[in-house]
Amino acid sequence: MTGRAMDPLPSPAIAAAAEAPAAREEEAEEADPPASGLLMPQVTERRDPDPDRMQMPPGNPLLLSYTLQELLARDTVQVELIPEKKGLFLKHVEYEVSSQRFKSSVYRRYNDFVVFHEMLLHKFPYRMVPALPPKRVLGADREFIEGRRRALKRFINLVARHPPFSEDVILKIFLSFSGSDVQNKLKEAALCAGDEFMHCKLAARAKDFLPADIQTHFAMSRELIRNVYNIFYKLRDRAERIAARAIDSAADLLIFGKELSALGSDTTPLPSWAALHLSTWGSLKQALKGLSVEFALLADKAAQQGKKEENDVVEKLNLFLDLLQSYKDLCERHEKGVLHKHQRALHKYGLMKRQMMSAAHGREPESVEQLESRIVEQENVIHTMELRSYFSLYCLHQETQLVHVYLPLTSHILGAFVNSQIQGHKEMSKVWNDLKPKLSCLFAGPHSTPTPPRSPPEDGLCPH
């Protein structure tokens, strides 16, 4: 691909670049460093993809035909903690990562996840790569470690169910390679292959599949996802509060029962002037000691409900939020990455044209020839940047569809929340109903005959 044989460049853009302030010349000469310090392969090294791996999709390749159930069925990955203690303190944490699809179980450190994440960004810079949870801070407690385990589980499941990621070799390596040098294995597989643009047959034709008003669609989709994210963030916050209240209620019920038991176990001698009520006090203490069992059961039911809401509601909300955040990050990479590089390439091209004009005016043949060669190279760079820009939009279009495929997860979340409330209140109600008859012995009437408590009047006022 030479600069003379390619499509004509957009003259307005070049003219605009040529008018850019000279103060940016030094900045334009510097190349943007790729993410994570990785070296991006040159386009001149592009080679034909493996025909067995990259088949041309049938129909319109821009459109996705997946359902949520199909995505969820791709794999289910479990991430469990395997702490190693040395002395009195927790030195490091290993995770057992088990894949249903690959029928594998491997051990991974957090740094293995970090390298895997970097390789995903290298190979798929125009796709939604979920973020990793933060590294351990000084003095991290078990609550932090458990929160990070949950986040790693969400990360790897989103990756394992993402269509392009799920078919890539680096995912298979991460989930099934049992050797000790998994990080080097991941780097070898990713760095020698280049990114998705270099291996996708449609990369050079991405513009042909995009609607004419793609930029308008992109802006609208970005705004919609931003609004959805903000609302789901608030929903997650409330769900966390509801689950926390259930767990706090469990602790309060347990303490309530223990205090009743403590009252029933009181050994303080009965005063002589209360001797007439000796039997009443004894019966009351005996009954109170027994009630602690029911309150412990109530506490257990409340704790179960809180944990269920954490696992089935809060975690699913977090999963969806992680997906939405990865879309927002992708939009930012699109604007600050390929589009920014394209503009800088155009600016550099304008500077070269001005230099060539000056050299030609000064009749310096050697300088003109060198500048012409550099301009041809820069034209190739600009053309490649244009192709990457359209391919980035192509991927963004697909990733937007993927987000909408996940939208029915909302019904799963609400269903889990409703079922948790129904089941929790049902079980709690049964324990309360079983407890009510046992209260009759707390109220001794004349001649020590137990009298059950009467329900208060409906208006809440005491009868005259």
C-alpha cells in the first residue's frame, strides 16, 4: 500500500492541519506511547489472518444476533480464595479459577489477572475490556480481599462471555494453562500477533458497513449509557443498603434473644416482699430462656436473606455496572486514542507540506526529495489512522449492541430481589407465628393460670 495509489485524502482536514499553530510542532513530532507501555505492531507487518480462526460472518457483519441466555451459556467461571499464611499475617492470596467451559481449574495471582488484562487491551483496543479491581492497599483486611475476589469473578465472567474474547487463545491460556509461567505465555500469545485490526478481514472495509450518521448514533448511545449507568449506580447503592439492613437486623435479633435469655438466667435472690409472686417470676424466667432459641432462628433467617440479596441482587447489579463502565471507558479510548492520533498525524502532515514548500522555494533538491519520501510515509500513516478510526466505530457499534443484549439482566435482578423478599418474609413470618403461642406462659393470670396476650384494638388506643 503506497501513498500514491491510495484514495485521495480529505483536503479540508489537511488544510486545517496545515493552519495549525507552529507552537505544536514539537508535540506533533512525538509519537503517542501505547497503553501499558506495549509496542503496537506496524501496519506494514500486516499479514493474512488464519482462515480457520477468522471466518467472514454471514449477512451483515455489523449486526449481532446473540441473546442474553446464549452469552451466559458460554461459560461460568468461579473464583475462590486460597489464602496462604506465613506467620501471623496474610502475605499473599491465590485464587482458584475454575472454568465450566474448559473443564479446568487453575491457580492465579492478582498479578496474573493484571497481565491478562493488559494483553486484552493490547489485542482488543476497540472492545469493552472490563476494569480490574484495585491492587491491595497497605493493611488490607479480609473485607477488602473478599470484595476484590467478587470483582475478579465479575471481570473474568464478562470476558469469558464476550464473543471475540471467548474465541481468543489468550482466554484459553488464562483459564486452562497450568504451568508456572502463565504471564510469559500470555505475552507470547498476544504480542506476536498484533491487535484485532491487523487480523480482521473486515478492518479495511469497516466504513462500508457503518451508517452515514454514525457519529450521531455514537453520541446518542453514549448519552443513553451514561444515564443508564447513573440510575443503576443508585439502584446498586440502595440494594446494598437493603442487604446491609437485613444483616444488621439479624445481629439485633440475636442480641435481643440473648438479652431475654440473660434475664431468664438471672440468679439474683427474690426479695421477701415479692414472695407471693415467686411462681410468676420463676415461670417467666423459664419461658424467657426458651425464647432465645426462636430469636436465634429469626436472626439466622434475616442473615440468610441479607446474604442472598448480596449475592443475587447486589452482585448482578455490580456485574451490569462493570459492563456499562467498560463501555464508557471504551468511548473515552476511542476519542482520546485513535481519533487523537489521527488528528496529530494530520497536523504532522501539514507541517511537512509547509516544510516542502519552503525547501522548494529555496531550491534545495535533496531536501525536497527527502520531504517527499516522508510525506508519502505520513500519507500512509494517515490512511491507516482513518481505517482504524472507522474500525473503532465499527467495534463501538457492535459493543453498543452487546450492552443492549445484557439489558434483560434487569429482569433477572428484579426477579431475584422480589423472590428474596417473598421467601425471606415467608420464612420469617413462620418463625414469628411459631413464637406467638409460646408467649402465653409469660402472662400468668389468677391462680397461676396462663393468659395469652390480647391483641390491641385496631385504633391502637387502650379500652376504657
